[in-house]
Amino acid sequence: METGFAQLLLEHSPDALLLVGPDGSISFLNPAAERLFGYSRTQLLGADHSLILAESSREAFHGVLAGLARPGAPGTVERQSAGTADREPAGTRPPFAGSGRRADGTELPVEITCALVPGAGAGTSVALSVRSAGHRAAPLPAGSYAGHDAEHDAGTPAASGTSPGRAPLGGTAGSSVGSSLSGDFVRRRPAGAAAAPAAFAEHDDELKAVVLRDPLTGLPNGPLFNERLAAALRRPDPVDILLLDLDDFGQLNDMLGRSAADELLVEMASRLRNCVRPHDTVARLGGDEFAVLLTECLNADAVAKRISHALYEPLRVGATMIRPGVSLGLASKTAQTLDGAELLRQADAAMTAAKAGGKNNWLRFRPEMLNTPVHKADGETGLRRAVELGQISVHYQPVVSPGIGSVVQFEAFARWERHGRLVPPNQFLPVAEQSGLIREIGDEVLRRACAEIRPWLAGDAAYSVAVNVSGLQFQHRDFAADVLAIAGTTGVDPRQLTLELTESVFFDASSDVLGQLRQLREAGVRIAMDDFGTGYSTLGRLRELPLDKVKIDRSFVAMIKTGQEQLPFFGTMINAAHALGLKVTAEGIETPEQAKYLLERGCDSLQGYLFAKPAPASDLAGTMESALTALDKVDAGR
């Protein structure tokens, strides 16, 4: 009777109740959790708990979990009652505010209560009670405790949207990235200022849905597919993925027109959804490329065959009847599968083989498919299509100047997302140079960088954006004119643009590099020598070059392990560069010891993972916050 009544209470509780195991997977949920997050019980059982947490709340949530087992840790509440003090039981925390994420990608403010459940299986599980906080007029800052004074708990001035001495971040829903990036934000925060302004807790649900969903088909996009794939691989169940694209889609696009081609893609998405079970994931990765994630599937080959037949059925698009062919690759998790990227690579190889074998076909992955000439040649074809479809994006890494305590520059890096994963630049940029696509990619990166960073650049004339340039781009006599034209059309002052070149480019006799560089410098563009010290130039030759800055290569920085090394060449390089009127940046900084060592030798600015990894323009505010936090720690250790 008692057991049945307890089960009845769990099933009919108005609050979402979940149990998270030691490995982070969800092992129990009640109907209220299904309603709150929009997932079915089947989709959530065994899934990683991060699936239902917004990215902005995960760090705060994990911090609360880490303190659960420590009696008396911050967040344990003492209450006065009838003249006596009592304390919450060890392993329990009062509600704290955060953001959940629903199945449709939207975010919702929630209050979460956690408690340890030591007897639930192997290890220690955590019970969660989650309640929507959408009724609150003013949401609490993420990670703060409901009903508690944020200033008292944090030991810092309460954040009301602005840190002391810091301009507010964010703005109204739908505002541009640049609107939150005022010049004041990147200045050094005063000691003791709140780590993250409360405005970061404000979320635009519509914007978040767009970030995680393909706007044309409504399907999950690449990032959401990758997240679900990673969660599936953490479970012991079978995992299969299928990659597919429409055969000759470029020709169909030309024949049908853009609007009808979009109609075709929407129909393909609908047919794909009808071929799989409700808890399987169908995603559109871009263009005409789709992916399917099957979990606990007993016969993935049958699903691949069903999809191939269903998509080949004729349909009318506009006034035209067509029968679209599809090439499909299937890959399944094995004991040797390392991660989702490896499984996607295998499915990609199988899809390429299917296309080479006559199209309108499907093939299961075999290891020899990775070494075929067709698969290697497909890299160029895929890159060319990515350029045509505008799938080359840009990520940004901050450069910090300890002398003035701010982010003074962002370096732009080209990124290619293919089949839901980022292709490393050292893999696709050589292909771009060999295929002649480097000029188009270079122009696109420069154009995007100027447009996306321009609002931040407007905050201070001393800010700049840096873009890497290949020596092959200088073989076009109009390169300098093109650069200035892009700066003009995007509204960026040329004096806020830095072009970075490797040493070898400066001495390329086959192109008029120096002539074009001088033309650019006369217009105000700054020139930096990247990877300085790895080539064959001497310090004396630097005097002859149109240069403003040198960047010490990361291979030299990696020699600094403890900060006690005797490496006199650092002082030689930095002093000689300063004597020539050049600024010095060190890249590849990964530890505080490296940063301290270089600062003590007069390095002007620093860049590396210690401060922040390259991130999309939408993450600039968080990237700068990360950089300033790391810079504070470096200064504290000097």
C-alpha cells in the first residue's frame, strides 16, 4: 500500500521529478518532466542530463552538484526557528535558478532542487525537482538560490544587470550581438565584481529555437544532432547513423528555382521523419544533407533500405514531376568507436562510396572506404559546395593586453561545418589552396569578420580584427584593392584591420607582396608577421618590411613549462622588435606560467586557450568575460 501510494505521488506530482545516475544519465522521470521539457519518457531515459539544461546553466548546476556532499558548504541554509538554529540535511540544497531546454530548442526559466540519493544503484545518484519559474517577474541570476540574498551568498555586490564599473550586457530580445558589446565591457573589471552580469540569464526563446533548429524544415540542426549523438554513445545500446544527400541537387536547384528546391527539401524532411520511430532523430546538416540517428534499432539496414525507397517515390514540385535520387551511408557503433566525429566520418565515407557507385543507392561503411581516391577527392567537391552555399563560418579568439587590462583584438578563423562536425582548418585550407578556392574563402572570411565585429570595433578606435592571409591571395593583382573595398562596404575603418602573414609570404618572389602590403599600409591597414621565428628571416631584415607587429610562434611558447626556464631568445626577439617600433604578441598561451614569463619580458599582448578558445560571433560577450577572468588570475599570480 505504501509503495503504491508513493508511486502514485510520483506520477501525479505537479513538479518535474528526475533521478540522475553517477554517470550523468537520467534513470527516472515522472510525467510532469515529460510535459515540462517536451520529451517522451523513451527519449529521456538513459539520456545525459545536459540534454534538458541550457548551456548557460550547466556550469552553475555542476557547481551545485559538486558541493552536495560537503556539509556546511556554501548554499546550505541555516534557519532560525523558535530560538533554535537548524540546518538543511547534508546532501541537500535549497532551490536555485537556472534555465532548462525543451525538445523544440526553446529555453525556460526553472527552479531546481537537488538531493543526494546514496542508495540508488552503484554510486551516488541525485534526485532533481524542477519547477517552471516563468511566473517570476524578474528571474534570479543563473545559479543563485531562490529566496536568498544573492549578495550575501556570493560575497560580492548584488548584480542587477550590471557589474560595478561595467556597462550592462545584452539588451532587448532580438538585439544584435554588437549591441551588447560596448567598449566599456572589455575594460578590466574591478576586483570583486560579479563574474557574469545578470543579463546573461535573459534568454530569447525564439532565438534559441533558431539556433538549434533548421529554419526551413524545422528539423534539428548539426549542433543539436551532435549533442544527441554524443548522449547516445554514452549509453550501452546500439547506435546507428545515416548520412544522405540528394543526387544532383545543384542541377535540380537550377532547373526548379530556389523556392521549388526549398519545397523539395521540406518534402524530403517529412518523408524521412515518416521512415523512423518518434524517438529517433532526423536532422538537416545544411544544403541538401540530412542525418538520421537511430538508437536501440534492431535492423538499421532495413531502415536504410526503407528510406532509400521512400525518398525515390515521385513527387510534384511546382509544375514539375520529379523522382529524386538519394545517396546514403550507414555506420554503426562498435567497440572501437571513439566518438561521434568518428562515426560521422565513417558514414560520410560510405555515402561517398554510394555516390561513386552510381548514386541513388545506400552502402554500409567498410574500413577500406576511408582510403579510396574517391573519398579524398570528395573533400574538394564538398568544400566547393560549402563555398557556394555560404557554409564557411568564422570563429573569433580574443587577444588581451595586460598593460591596459582589456581585449584589444579578435583574430578571425575560418570554420567549415560538414555533416554536423567542424573540419579542422589544417585539413580544408590546404585543399582550398590546391583547388583555387582560397581567394573566395579568404574574401568571405574577411567580409564576415568585418561585418560581425564592426559593432565592437565602434567602441574604441584602438580595437582591431585580425585575419590570416595566404600567399596565394597576393597572386591576384587586385588583392589590396579588394581588401579595402570590403572594409569600405562593411563600414570598418582600415586602421582597425590587421592582416596576418607567415614569414615565407613576405619573401615570395613570384608575387608583388611588398608592393601590395605598402599600398594597404598607406590606407591604414596593419600588417603582422605570424609564426615569427619559425622561418628564415633575420631580425635585421624586419627593418625592410612593411610591418606593425610580430607574433611569437606557439612552438616557442610551448618550451615554457614552469616559468623558471632560461630562454634568452625571448628577450632578444621582444627587445629587437620593440627597437624597430613593432608590437609583439605571443600566441598559444595555455598556462598562467607562460603568460607570466612572457609579460615579465615585455610582451605586449597574449593569445591562447588560457584566455578563450575561438568561438562564434554570438559568443563574443562570454568569450571576453572568460578572457578577462583569466587575465585577472594571471595578474593575481604575478
